[in-house]
Amino acid sequence: SLKQLTQEVPPPTYDFHYHYHFSETTNITKDDMKEEERKWTQVDVERHLDFFLSLCAKKRQLFEELVSVYIQSSDSIQKMIRNYSQKMIDTIGLAGLLELFQTFPSGAEDF
């Protein structure tokens, strides 16, 4: 989900219960994640944005959700979203981008 970008730690890249069919007997938890798995990477952000942008191509109103998530996200996530802006422009086109700028909420000025 796109709202996961507002969380400090990304979701695990795999489901513990799926990979460990004896999860009742093992003590593996999300706390056992490696330190590098506790930080958002550009690949993580792109993975969440790719699916969402494909939906936005069909329904432009979803970009309002993206802007809302952007405002709530940390500075590092905001930077990663901005780095992905060319893909967003390609998805909605210039006319859609201008339409989006007209409805930007406070806090999204640097989007």
C-alpha cells in the first residue's frame, strides 16, 4: 500500500509465515530484520510507487492520495518520491500535471 511510505520502517520483503511453515515453533519476528532492511531504499519506494502509478494512469484522482502520502512522509522518502517524478509525469502527461498543481495542498510545495 502507498500509505506504507509514511512508516519509518518498510514492510518486510517476504512473509515470515510463508517462508517458515513452522512459525509457531520458531521465534522469528519482524524484530529479527537486518539493520539494512529497516531503512527505506529507492527500490522499496519505486516498488510501492510503480503499482500505484499504474492505477493513477486510469484514475487521476488517485494522485491526490500520492500528494497526501508525500506530505506525511519523512524527508528522505519525499526526496525518493521526487526522484521518481519523471515516471509520474509520463503517467499523467503535462495536462494532468498542471491540473494536479492547481489543487496542491499546503505542505506539498516542493513536490
